[in-house]
Amino acid sequence: MKKILVFLAIVLMALPLTAQVNVTSESTVKSDSNVYNVPVQKLEISNNDFKIRYDFKAGGPDIAGVFIPKIISDSSNNLGCALIKTGDGNKKDQLVTDLWANRTWGKKLYTGIEVGRIVGPTNKPWDFIVSKVSYGPFTAEGGILAYHPLTDGINSKDAIYAWAAYHPEHAYVALGKQINTYWAFVGTKNLKKFGNLTFGNYDTKTNNFWFKSQTGLGEINQGFFSQDMYIEATSYLVVPPFFYKHFSPLTTKGTYSIKMEGRRTNGVHGYEVMGGQIIGNNILQLGVGINSEYKNDKLKLGPAIELYKSWKIDNLKGSIELRHDFLYQATSAYITIKY
């Protein structure tokens, strides 16, 4: 991790002072009775011609990448590429070459394709290909991760991802499949005072499931309850990318907000209901709820509190999310800083 951070610092200092550079840092901090750590640390440096990203993930491989998003770019076409490294400096490290292209045909049709190869010292190359098409109120995406070169053909052990969505003026509906997991999404869009996004999944191999429903009332977050965000979220959840993405908390969804969430993981059930409100003239955003754990025929209940505050000073802006689970006596924070 230290080597990557030093490299990014050198890149930042080497840029001319007049360059229009954006720097973003995102950090997750967690603390409970047993441990205090930083499980996720993200850093991104970008301008119109390039992007450098680095994700540190405790308990998982670090990911670093250099992107050139606009090798060719005009009103109808785009061609980009990336070089990505995953791993913690051992034999499990992998290097990814990634190339993508997309084209807009008139006002209704969009097509895109992404291809890549993953190489490492302990296995033969893996190949992947992802394709997306959108026409009017329909969007679909499919991908294959082959644990071998695609020139060897496709077999039953390869990972297959696919989803399709229908999104007329005020609604969004999507279904997807991720290896053994099935997904469903339902959302509203282009409404003034109400917004809802509900999604869920079910793993046929483990019987695990997860569902989440978020509702905004009053002055709703139009950027969240929108077609672009729904497509981005569906693609992120069903066709897993290399880099981690953080979505905004419940209290940013509207003047008033409601969340219902539940999951079963290896026989353990957890459910939460939470309500949120923007206090004053966006002085603070507060969420209060109850979560639960059902394990070995025993039910535990405990309150949960979330706070969110964003700020801006000239070209520097940021936000902080705070959450405390009384059930587990655990506190977490998510901090973003952008320049």
C-alpha cells in the first residue's frame, strides 16, 4: 500500500499547477469492542485525459489502475483503455489489460463492448468480454469471465453475468443473473415528491438472500432516483467491476426517507427499518432505526443511528457519514474529500 501511495503522490506533484486536476479521497473507518481499522481507502487523481485509481481493502486484494478514457472521443464514439493491477505483492497478483468502445447511433440506440485479459504468475491467462446495448426504453448487458483464453472456447465453469431492464418515463424494472445469484430491481423516476428503489437477490447455491428498499419523500434526490443511477447500480451489482463503489446513505434520499433491508447469510438473518429526515436548511441529515439479528433461534434487537453532513469551501468539498449500531456496539464512518 505504501508504495502505491508514494507513487500517486509523485504523480500529483509532477502535474503542472495549471492542470485541471481532480483529487478524491474516500475512507471507511470502523470501530467496535474488538478492533479499530480502516477497511477501505480509495484515492483517485484525474483530469480530462487520464485517471489513476487506488483501492485499499482490508482482507482483500489492493487494486490500482491507470485509465485513458478518451483515446478517441466525439459526440457519437468513444474508445478507452486501462491497465489494472490487483494483489498485495505476492504470487496471487494479477495484471489486467482492459479496452472498451461504445457508439451512439442517433437518439435511441447505444452499443458498447469491453474486452480484457487477466494474467498472473500462477495461472494461464483469463479473458473477459462485456457488452451493453440500449434502445429507447430497453437496456441489456451481458458478460463472460473465462478462466482461460477465450480462444479455447466457453465451458460450463465460466462465470456468466447478464441483466435486462425496461425503463419507461416513470418506472424502472430489471432482472439479472450473476453466476448462481438472481437479481430483481424496481424503481420510480421523474417524479417530483416521491422516489423509491427496491432490489433483491437470491443465491440458489447457498440460499442466501439480500433485499433493500429506499424511499424518498418531499424534496427528493433526483440524482439518485434516476435512470442513469439505476443502470449504473444494476450493472455494478450484477456485473462486478474491479473497483469498489460507495452509494449515498439513506438520509440523502429526500426531505424524509425510509429504508427497509434484510439479508440471510449462512443461516443468520438480519433486518433493519430506518427513517430519515433533513433537519433545518440542510444543517444535518439524521436517520434512526432498529436492526435485528436472528441466529440459532435467538432474536436480538437494537437501535441504530446515522448522521450525514456535506460541506464545501471554494474548490474543496467533502462529506462525512456516521453510523452507530447499538446491537453490536459498532461505530463506522465514511469520509469523502474532493478537490
